[in-house]
Amino acid sequence: MPVSMSPFRPHPFFNRVYELAALDRTWRQAARQGQMALVYGRRRVGKTYLLQHFFGTDPLHPESAKRHCYSLAEQTTSTAQRVALAAQVLEALPNAGVSEAELAVSWNAILRHVSSHCLFTSEHGQSLDGPSKKQPFGLILDEFPYLVAQSPELPSVLQAWWDREGIGAHLLVVLCGSQLSAMEALGAESAPLFGRFNGGRLLLTPLSYEDVAAFYSESPQYGLRETLIMYGTLGGTPRYHALVDTTRPMQEEIVDLLMRPRSPLETEVRFLLTSEQIRDPAPYNAVLGAVAAGHTQFADIQQQIHTEAAALSYSLRTLISLGWLRREFPFEETWEKRAQYRIADPFVTFWYRFVAPLSSALQFSDPLQVYADRVAPFLADYMGRYVFEDICHQWLRRHAGKRLGLTISDAGRWWSRDGRVELDIVAQLDGTNLNVGKYLYGECKWSQDRPVGLSVYSALLAKVAQLPREEQKRDASFVLFSIGGFSPDLERLAADPANRLHLVKGSDLLPPEIS
């Protein structure tokens, strides 16, 4: 069974259960009808790892191998791209009567070679009316936008070939890429491939903090605190966590991966930003630096970086479209002037908060000492302000139903117009009616050294009392998150169902098999 050579598939492979299930369903459908799927997500998020894991050969389970050709496009000429793809296709689907040069004359020649080996035909060459039991073949075109950049006609060529031959073959075509806007545009109503993605569109997002915890579950060096800090440092990108030597202390790994000169991730953010085909990264660096420092509203960012409103608006729109920033509104509000901007990835936040400002000191001082003096003392504030709220929101989305008995329909944060009142968690619960609104309000405390007491609960009640609408306050429920646990009097209060108070301590944040 010919299977083309693929890059090294990393081990171990954590999570992506839903993504693998979606690919498996599409693969099974390809035995009945050709399937075309879109797999996209920002760089380093694990798209290639996922595809290699799904299609690749596991030495312990050789029966899991799937016939496929994986091709990673380079930023080179269209001729060189066709030559490379032709060689890979012939390796996976050899044909003694065809040379690489003959196949590389056009995209259509390459595509027709693939479909000719995968058509629904009997052993005697007759078309089959019913489904064939022949195993499908996967054609994975990774970094597809690189191909389109050199051959703008390729989507039209692909569409004509698909309608003529591809959909009638035992075939799964996967178009993969990191340029989010370019990948989404492939399925736009005006695009040639509109309506052809019968295999679905799979947007890969960063791993959750719980999924990241699997990287550290077997290490005595990494307890709950260290695991969550590593999520706050490296974000949800599996590739970064795979670099961590979990036999070494957390602070040494952070320094050696991010802060030591010529360390593996020292210039990663700069690389990612320039790889988005941004000609001048300076204004984007300025915006990200300001947001990482806590300047989250438009006027504050503008004042911090001294730029014109039009230029700042353009930079913000670009960073949002690339998935670097997200724009948030107070819960159930949409007024533009109330918007706040947050960096979407903790890795990027950490880099702009600590690594970039300390770049000069790190070149001329001991990085471990710089970390001890200028990072470690501020980690608790960093986690509390920038990371822990997001962790708590992730926990609610995944566990509120089973652990709290609450079904959440929507959730976010809320802040008053004068900025004096902030609610870490505001969620609307299913079961609301026209007369009574049921809401959940919460606070997230990175209080690792001491338990949270009644004063935090009382402060939460006082904040809720200041909400503008009366229906927001009626029959409200409450949730408190605390790494350091809770005082006995607060636990006694929560034990009474009439108070509708839920407590989530640090040990509740990770499943037993990880914690």
C-alpha cells in the first residue's frame, strides 16, 4: 500500500478528539463519494500535526495507515511547486508510463493523475452504481495559499476538475493553510470553490488549558500552579509545550525557551508577525505592546503609541482578522466606545509583557537573574489579570453543566462606564423567560497563598447590585474560583442551596487523571 513520505509525526499526540472524529467521518464518506475539506488555523496551532496523525503510520498499529499524499507548499515559483507536487504524487501513486516532467506540465495533469487512480470503477474498468469498498486516497495540500499566490487560477482549475472527476472518486482532498482570511475566502459565495467543501471546514483553535495540562501530568516538577503558569506563558500551542523538558524546574524552562539569547522561542513572535505578510510590523508591535501592558481601550492605546485614529483602526482590524487580538464588549452591550481589546494568545501576551521589554537586559545580564528579579515577582499579578479569567471561562464552558448543574447559553465579562466596577464572569443561563432573567456572576481569584473568604463574596454581591437593569439581579447565581481554596465560613454558606453559590477550588480545575 503506497503511502508518501511525510514529515516526522510528533509523539505523544494530545486531544483533538472532535477534530479527529470529524476527519474520520469525512474519510468514511470518501468511500462513497469524493470529499473536499478545508483545514485552517493560525500558525503553530497543530494543523500539520493533526493531519499527519490522522493519515500517518503508527508503527504499533500499521493497520491505521491511510493511503495519502502529503504536500507542503513552498514560497517558490509555480513551476517548482508543480514539480514538487508531481514527484510526491507519483511516489504515492506510481505509474511507470508517466514521468515527473510530464505530470508537472499543469495542475490539471497532476489532479487527473490522482483521480484516475481513485475512480469508482470495478476490476474490469466499468463504473459502479453502488458504493465501492476500495479504500479512499487522501491528497493533502498544506499551505495552499502559497500555491494560489503563484497560480491564481488554481481554485478554478480545482473546481472544474472536482466537478468533472474528483467528486466521483474514492478521494479526500484537504486544503490546509495558516492565512485565515485567504482560507476563509476559498469558500466565499463568489469564489470558484463555493459549495465544494462537502467534507466540511475545520478551524483549528489553540488547545485549552486542560488539554495543555496533559503535557505536564506525569512530571513531579509541575503541580497545578506550575501547569497553569506554563499555559499562561506558552498559550495553547502544542508545539511550544512539546519543547518543555518537564524534568527541569519551571523557571529554568521558561528562561531557556524564551529569554536566553538564541533560545528556541526568543524571536518566535517576530517570526509569526512577519510571516503574516505584514510589510511593516512596527505599528502592530506598538499596538500589541500597549495592550499587553494593560491599555485595552481605543483611546488609551492611541494615547500610548501616539498614532492617528485611522491608522490605529486599521492596525486593530488587521490584528483581529489575523486572530492576534479579540475585541470584547461588556456582556449584552455592543456600543463601539465600550469595546476593549485583548490579546488572544497568552504566549503573545507573555512575550510582549515580559520578553520584549527586557530584551536589552537579557543580552547583557544573567537571564535567570533577570527572571528572578523582573518576572517572578510579577507572575501572580500577570496570571490574575491576563490569564486566570480566561481559564475560568474555559472551565465553565466545559463543566458548568455536570459540575454545577447550570446550562450556560452565553457568557462574557462586564465593566461599568466609569471603569470602577468589573465582573470577571457574567453568564446567561438557559431557562430564562420573558419576565425573569436568570444570570450567573463570578469572580476569579489567583489567590494561591491564602483561601478566599466572605469579603470576596460580599464584594461580588455589591457589584451585582450596581448593574443597570433590575432583571439582571433577580434570582442570580454566583460562582467563585480560587486557586488557594476557600475559608470554612464561605464553604458553609455555599453548602446551602438557597444561596445559589458555587465554589471552584484549584483542585477542581483539572481532571483527576491529570491533577
